Amino acid sequence: MNQPLSKLQLTQLASIAFLLPVGAAALVGIIQAWVGGTGSTPGAIAPAQADTTPVATPEVSPQVDYLANKLNGRPQLSPLPTAQETWECEVAIVGGSLGGIAAASQAMQAGAKTCLIELSPWLGGQISSQGVSAIDESITMQRQRNASESWMDFKALIQDQEIRLPAWTNISERLRVSEINRCWVGSLCFPPKAGAQASAQLLETAAEAAPGSRWQTSTAFKGAEFDKTGKQITAIYGVHRAPLNPNYVPEGRPSVELPRWYSWDSDETFNKVPIKLQAPAGKK
């Protein structure tokens, strides 16, 4: 008969879970042995023995399963607010940098319903977060022109973006990037807004092949939920922040702002919306 776990045994199990890189399934076996499920002396783990006889998988009680998942060594989302929005997607991407939007674009072009969340208020990563953004390519790459077709297409997309220059330039009309591309850093330089616009346009075009795909900036990744094996992600959680002031502009001080961006709770600056990303029914 299974024995109740003592406080000491729970502490010892927690130590095992912390020190060993095992998943929840392995921990289930440890816990069952510990509580006497193997028929050995309570509190002792029976040594492994060579036996080729097929053995049926023992039924795992909800209590043991819960404990195993608590001790799988992964961060636990606690407290976990009820999601106000649930997104269903076959591919989930955390981060809307160049790598993130490239991954999302390729996934959607392949027909996969895709979700992407980005912490900052803009897409594009490096190409949308500098005073003057520049494509970083080596002289050898430029000479050999050995970049992928998709990369060359994206550069052309950036050059085609229309932007309005700051008021101090005394230029009121909108101009294409190709008309103002002048800098010593590289062969393609542009205002950061052009990079963000091109990133969003890339996703919008790719999404035509994957209806229902969606993405959102100003959304912090909070953590993931796993299945019983501890190897398969079943859900991703995030929190979106919507500025209460329509003219809100980031302070530019991550050390001050990041705690507020990651918090579940609304405050005087943001309304927070907890979201959950999960696979469609019947899919993983």
C-alpha cells in the first residue's frame, strides 16, 4: 500500500529533481518507488534489475502526477491568471527580431498557422531599434552576392518603404528609403520606422497562406506549460500591455521599464491582458 510522503521525503525528492536532469515521467517512477509502489521498504528505491519481461505501465494517480510536474526542475508559473485571450496556432514564436519574423514568415508560407509575440513595441529587432538602422553585411557577402533570395527580397522591401523625416529636416513630403539611403556604415541605411514597417509587411504577406495567424508587439513571454513527460510544450503564456495614454512613448530605460512590462498586473501606465498560446484541438 502506498505510504504518505513525509516532509523529509518531500525535501529529498525536491533535491533529486533539482540535481538530476530528468523529466516528469522519470520522477513519477522515483516517487512511486519512494512511496512504496514497488513493494520495497517505504522510503527506499529498489535497484534496477535486468528483466526482459514486458511490464504494463502503472497507472499514475493525479497526486503523484501533480507532484512529479512540480518537481521537474522547470520554472512554475505561479500565480497564473486566467487568460483573457487564447490563441490557437501550430507554430509559436517568442521574439519578433529579424530571426523571429523570418521564422514566422517561413512557417506561414508553408501553410502553418503561426503566432508570434514580441516584448518591445516594434517588430524587427536590430533594424528597428537604432537611431539609424543599417544592414550589417560583410564586403565579401556583398561582392559574392551569396545571400538567400528571401533576404534579398526583404532588403528590397525595406528600400521600398515610405517614411516621413523628422521636422528638423524641413522635408515635409514622404520619401522612399531608396531615395535617402546614404551612410558610410553599409549599403542600406534607413530610419528605424522603415524596418518596423517592412517587418510587419513581410508577416502580412506571408499570412495570406496561413489564415488565422497572428502576432502582437508589447507582449512579454511569461513561461511555458509542459505535458506529463516534461518534454512537450502544451501552452505558452504571455502578458500584453496596452498604454492608457495613446501618446505613450517608452522611456528608453529598460532597467526601469522591464519590471512593469513583465508584470501580470495593470498599473497607472498599462492595462494588462494575460494571453495563452496553444495548439488547435487534436494537434501538438
